[in-house]
Amino acid sequence: MGLLSIIRKIKRKEKEMRILMVGLDNSGKTTIVLKINGEDTSVISPTLGFNIKTIKYHKYSLNIWDVGGQKTIRSYWRNYFEQTDGLVWVVDSSDIRRLDDCRAELHNLLKEERLAGASLLVFANKQDIQGALKPAEIAKVLNLEVMNSSRHWKIVGCSAYTGEGLLEGFDWLVQDVASRIYVLD
Amino acid sequence: MEPEPDQPKVAAGGGHRKHLAMLERLSKRSSSSAGAPPSDSSDASPVEAFLSRFAGAKLAAESALSACRSDDATASLAAAAAAIDNIDRLIAEASHALPPYELRAALATAADLRAAHRVAASELRPKKSFSFRNKSRNLKNPPQDHVTASPPQQPPPEQPKPSLDAILPGFGFRGKNGATFVKDLRVSNDKDGDFTLADLVSCEVYLKGKCRALYIHKLRDCRVFVGAVLGSVLIEDVQGCIFVMAAHQIRIHEARVTDFYLRVRSRPIIEDCSGVRFAPYVLNYEGIEEDLKDSGLQEETGNWANVDDFKWLKAMQSPNWCLVPEEERLQTVNISEFHEQEDDS
């Protein structure tokens, strides 16, 4: 993030944050966004493109970009990288077979220069399902500790089905982004 | 005659050329019967001027090229390139005035010099690019070391898998050939669990009750009947199968020649599929209504036919899927009489 864009953001009356939600298909990205926005989550089709939601969160206005995770459209993720303040990586904690794919896609994403400044929140979703891996186990499998020195990150267990953990995750993300961007408050 | 010892070759070449040019000019003059004297004089002097300048430029280029083998090769190489460029320019400027032979000879000389320059450059640059390559190898080597170092890091992530498979034997059927599985999720304690079917060949699977999520991977020629899934179904790499299932979301990847009898709250999606067909849900067993209702699946939404193909974004019908013609569809399948058997495994 350049100095100019920081200044621009400070000057802006409406304190906006741009949040990008990505992750493999079937991880629950859309469900998380709808749940946190208090919407009905009982009928959600797999995302064909992307959804944008603007959510008031404390004194901030979150622009959440929820981008489909099907293999065919993962290559379009990069079209959404620009100006991202916070990155949310959603993991299906009960899909143990695809965790290797998950790790590969995540580390591929984190190489992206345009995301270098973004805080990373990893949601270990579907914790309500028996047999789901715990956040600490997911962190180990995804090899998250390699970013310790290079990026602000946190993993939070959650359930988009029950709503558990979602606020904890977003609280951390918003705080972390705010402390970086709106440092002059 | 004093310059001759210094540049014998050039002078000799120049002499030849002058001679030949003279011959050419003579023949030209004789061929153009009404050739006007003024044009002749203007014709002769540019050629001679060109030839002397060309000889000088050629000498400069040659000496620069020979200097390339000694000290300060880079500078000489650049000088040679400049000299050759100068020759090219001379030829271009004089080309309209030059007789054909002279032009051809000059162009050939320039080409020779360019080739010599290229040789000299390639003799020199290897040193440069070699060191550069070494550098890039040095740069590449650490990552390679990382790569070789990372496999030890990678196995740990993979280790949880077998242990998890060991922890969750009741959560799925894996790696069987020609078996029949019946599972009543209502009587087991893992109501809120996920269920996995993986690496099955020619198997029949009957799942009564509800589960939270269903993962299906690598099935060949199987028939799978599932009660209610209060979440999503993820299907990958199946062939020659029949699936009868009810779920909130269904994602189908890499399926070939497979029929799906679905009740689904949202639109099913396919990706990298071919020859897949869709029809409405046809499963029945005692108590299925309750299971479906508890899972919010009592309603027939008709979404079983609203398939989205990620590999077909045109408005027209995807060639990868179609509906099962009504006369070919399965009749209602009642599995009330199927009960769990311990000898399945």
C-alpha cells in the first residue's frame, strides 16, 4: 500500500476496508458472508462468479468480495487482488482429502505481490461437523507458521452453520487492518 | 603506395573493386547510348567517394573486431558494432548511386563483418552470460535446497491423514471392490458427522438417515443411495455410477457417464464432467420423510434440473449433461428392507 492510498483512506469519511474471501470450493465462503450479514443461509448455490457485500461493522464499512472457488474460476481470483486490505482464506475443516490442494492454493495466493500487505484471516470452517480438524491442526497442515515474520495472520475455528467464531475472526481482521490503515486516529 | 603496407588487404580489395567498378561503369556507359557526360561525372565521383569511405569504415570495423580478442573486449566490440553500423549507413546512402556489383559486394562485406562481429560477441558473451547463468543458478539453488528441504516438512502435514482415517472408521466406506454397504446413521452416534465414500469399485451403498456433509471420491460402477445431507455433497472422479441423494448443495467434479437422481435446495454444479444425466430423487425407506423434513429437504424444488456447468458458460445447453429420459428413469427405490450387517467389511 502506497503512502498516497493510505492518506486517501484516512481522509475518507466512510472508513472502508476491502476484504477478499477466497478458498477452495465447498469451503463455505458465501455462507459465512451471508451469516455474518444476518441473511438466510438455507439456500445457497455454488458461486458462479462472485458476490459483493457491504457490511457495516462497528465504525467501519466492509466491502466483502466473495469469489467462487471452483477450480475453473480460481484463475480469476487475481482480478480481485487490487487494494485488498484483508484476506480471508476459508477452509473446509472436514475435507481432509483436499487439504493438500488447499495448502498449495493458499501459498500460491500468498506469493502475490498485490496481497503482500494484506492481513490474513484463516477460517477453519465447519467446526460443527464431527471429525473436523481443529484450527491448530489446520494451521499445521497449511504450514501457516512460515508467514510469522512476513504477515499478520490468525486462524480461527468457526461454523458458518451456527455462526460460532465468525465475529471473533472478523473482529481480529478489522482491528488488524484498522491499526495498519487508520493508524492516525 | 605508403598506405599499402598498413592495409594490404583492404587496398588490394579496394583496387580490385575499383577496377571492377570501372568495368561496370564502362559497360553501363556503353549500354546507355545517350548517356550524358554530366551524369557520368556525377556517377563516378560518388562511387569513388563511397569506395574510399567504405574501405576506411571496413578497416575500422576489422581493427575493432581484432581488438576484441585482446584487452577491453567489450569496448572494442561496441566500437566494431558502431563501425559496422557506419558501413551499413554508407551503403544505404550510396545505394542509389552504386552499380549493382559494387552494391552486392559492399553488402556481402557488411554481412561478413556482421557475422564476424557476432562470432566475436558470442566468444565474449559466454563469459558474461556464463557468470550470469552461474548467478541465476546460485539463485535457483537455494530454492531447490528449499524444495529438497521442504519434503521433510511436507510429510508431517500428510501424516495426519492415515491417523485420521484410523480415527474415523465409522465415517465412511473406503477401498472396496464388489461390496454392499448399508449404514443407518440414525442408530449410530455420529449424527453430526460427515461421511466419506472413496475408492470403491462395483459397490452398492445404502445410507439411511442424515449426515452433515458427504464426500465422494473415485468411484467406479457403483450405485449409491443416500438419505438426507444437511449440508453439501462433494463428488469427485466417478464413472459409470448411479447416485440417488438429497442435499442442500451438490458439486460434481470429473464425473463421466453417471446418472444423478437428486433433490437439492440450490442449483447443482458440474465441472469437468461429460455424459452425466439428471433426474428427480427416487429414494424411499421407512422414516425418510422425517429425515428429509429435519434437513429442510421435504420440498421438491425442481433444482435437480437446473444444472450449472462451469465448463460451459454459453447460453445454449451444455453438451456435458442432459436429463434422463422419463422412460429410462429408475422407479422409486425402497430400501426399507436393507439393514446394517456387520460382515460388510
